[in-house]
Amino acid sequence: MIPKIITGKGSTRRLIAYLFGKGDANEHVDPHLVASWNDFAPDPGRSPHRNPKEVEKQLYTQLDQPVAMLGRRAPQTTVWHCPVRAAPEDPILSDAQWAEIARRIVAAAGIAPAGDTEACRWVAVRHADDHIHIAATLVRQDGRRPKRDYDMRAVQREARQIEVDYGLRRLKPGDGTAAKRPTSKEHFKAKRLGQDTTSREILRRRVRRAMAAASTETEFFVLLEASGVMVRPKTEPSGDVSGYSVSLPSDVNKQNEPIWYAGSTLSGDLSLPQVSKRLATTAPDPVTVRPGNPWHQATAATERIPHHLTHSDDGMAQGQLAALGGALDLLSLTAPAAARAELERAAVAFERATRSRIAADHASARALRRSVQAIWNDPVRHGDGAGLAMLIDAALTAVAYAVHWHRTRQHAQQEAAAEQALVHLQAAYAQVAEPVLVGLAHRSPGLQSKRRYAHHLQQAVPEHAERILNDRAWDALATVLAEAEAAGHNASALLDQAVRQRTLDDARSPARALTWRIHRLGQRHAPGPQAQAANARHTVQRPAAPSLFPEAKGRQR
């Protein structure tokens, strides 16, 4: 249940007219009172033998009376408006239930404490199945001001208890960094325009993608316009651009003018200063992506995220999560059609996990950002299916660590968002990885080679060997080992190197994890004889790597 407090000046006349009107998009249905300060306030929606406008006037006059009695001594802020919305999956509540909810909300806010006959005047109006609007005046009937210190916090606390009492969807407490939700009016308009989602959400997604793909502010605006978004920069007298607004060509008001959204109203981290901070190069020397396969580089950078989340400071960890969110924003554009929808859902879900009150150190994650940009710039040249599979595999581990990182910092909304993203990533991984693994398995080497690889495996990871050999991905793992050998690598040394990269203890499928690691390592230039001999000496009596994150075991891959 989502309450939102809005305050204003003057009379309640306009607010009452809106609540009992048809709505900007004719979305209001059967507007009527469900509760009021005295339980018999005039109801424009239930007065069939009277002119509704006359009843509206009678209602707002009664609401405004305590304010009018003060004359010039009235406070500047006089109107208190609180929409209260149920979640889409919640059952439809009765008028009586909404009335009780309204009484609890105004009591929690200090507008009308229970049993206080001199409290502020208020009404609760229902014009849709899923929400009510509470309208009140901010002068008590005895002429005093209501005690409503921290009313938003108190109302949110009461909403969490209402969810429990009515068996409604329980929302996670937030830290004030969540993006603004679309209004019911925006949802209604989206349906009328034939859009799957609201203009606000479409714009937020496109702005995020542009921010993930751009390297400069100029490129950011160019990419936005290329995605079909109209951009209106905010220019200062000095000529500097200090902000921007965006709009969709199809989203216009009654005057056929574009409806503009400032970047900061789409999300706090999409204001121009925040976008510029993300794009800025803060290191002394520019960081460039080394020549090579950007899929491999992005995977390597993603594999380092769990280490940052467990060993780096919070700012660096937050920067890594922001970069991972940007990677997910772009991956759905480069993925095959079968996995595109799930990857996009994962990106939308994980967006909430990319920010908190902790200031992000974006400079620490430039390697991931640059490599994903290289993939996005030329997905055909670099994409072979295996690259995307191995990157998603690494992202699954990183997102599982993100769940734990947010949980330990009591970021409830971010934790839930990361968990939701994990579900979609797992679905996308299955769609991407399965065809690649089947193709590799069809090229599996002969029985003698597989026996030799099995022996190497038992030497390298005795604690996981049996599970790997019984996994359906074993044939694919044998194939990448054989192909690496054909390219000049030593299979035993390569296997040991793959095991040393990171523990397999939290891998849902160690066989698949090793397949992607060896596939990546095998495409590197093969070491010379002396280097191979050194690697062989290093593999003797190697102890098992300790798990960095035992609590994430079994949650990914």
C-alpha cells in the first residue's frame, strides 16, 4: 500500500472538483465519499436529486471553514492531500475497508487522532477500485494547527501495518532513492495509447540505456534522440547546460504539446549532474579497453564484482553495482530474441538495486563499462553465443552477492529488486546457454581424451569432480578442453588456472562454470614451453580455494 502526501495553499475547491470530476483521461469511475471527519459530510457522488456542483461547493465550504475562521491568521499551507493506493495484485477492498484505512491514515498523520472531536476536517474519496484520496484542511476545528511532525514517515509506518492486517502485498521500506512510480492517470493514458507501459517508464529505460552506452554528454544526448526521444536541454545564461527534459512524440497534453519529464523526476540518478558524474573520467589517465574480445573482458570485470562487494569500501561496491546495472541495460539489446525479454526484465528489476544513500565510486568500474560499450557498438562481430552465456553466468554470481550486500546494509527494497532480477537472469541464462552447451557437446572428443580430462579434473578439483562428471555439461567441458589443446594449451594447466580464478563452492553448476572459464582462457594465446612447465609445477598439491561467500551457495548459475 502506497500513501503519498501532497500539501498546498488556498481552498480545497480545486482538489474536490478534481476528485469528483471525470479525470484528465476520463479515468474516474463512480466518485463518492467512503469516510469523513463527521461521517455525514455532503457527498456529491451520492446525492442524485441535487446538482453535483452545488454539493461540491457545500463540501469544500465545510472543509475550508476552520481555515476561513482564522482569516489573515491562517497558515500559508492549508491543504493536505494523501492518495493511498493498493498494489495491482491486492484484492479489491470494500468501501468500509477503505473507510477504516482512511481513519488510520489521518490518525497516524496527526490530522485527526482517534477520539479527537476538534481535529482537522477531512474526507476520503474513492473513484477507482485500487485507491482513495484523502483531502483535509490544516487547521483544527478549535483553530489550532495539527501536530503532524514527520507525518510522511508515520503514514508509511501505518501503511506497513495495514498491509499486515489486511493481508495485502507487503512493500519493502525504502531509503528515499526509489524512482517515482507512475500515477494511475499515466497508466490509463498508456493503455489508451496502446503502450505496454507508461511514458515515464519508457523514458526512464531509454535514458538509462543512453547513459550506459555513452562516453560523453554530447553522445548521451545524441543517443537519446536516436532512440526516438525528444530532448530539451536546460541552458543557463552562461551557455552551460545544467539539466534536460525528455518526452515521447506520442505523449501530448490537451493542447497537443509534448509532456516533458526532467531527468531528475525519472530517477534521482538520471539528473544531468549525476549522469555527468557517471560519464566523467576521474582517473589521471584515460582507461581504454585492451585489444581482445570484449565479452571476455566484460566477464572478467563482472567476476571481480563479488570480491569488491566483500572486500572493497561501500562507495566502490555501489559503483560496481551501478556498472552492472548499466551492463544489463545494454545486454538485452545485443541478446538473441529468445532471451531478450527476460534480460530486459532483469535490467528493469535490478535498476532499483543500483543505488542507495551510499555515494557510488563510478571510476572503479570503468573496465566493465567500457567493455560492455564495445559489445554494444559491434555485437555481431564479437557475439558467438558463448560470450553472452558466460557473461550472464558471471552476472548471476554478482547479483547473488548484491542480494547479500544489500541485506547486510538493511536495504530492503534493493535486496528484493536484486532477488527479482536473479529470477529473470536465470531464465535468460537457460535460454542462452542451453543451445551453446548442446552445440559444444556434439563436438565432444573421444572416450580416451575424456578419460584423460576426467583424471586432470580429479586432480584439480577433487571436491567437485564427481558432480562435474555426472553433469550434462561434462561433454561441453571436454570439448572446450580439447579445443584449447588443439590451440596449443596444456589441458591440465588450463584446468588448474580456471579453478584458481574463483571458488566453485557457490556455483550451481561447477561444470558449466568451468566450461565458460576454459572457453575464455582457451582463446588466449597459448603459452610457450617454459611457461607451461612453470604452470605444471604450480598445479602440484594446490589447496582448495576458500569460499568468499558461503551464504550465496546454490543461488546462482
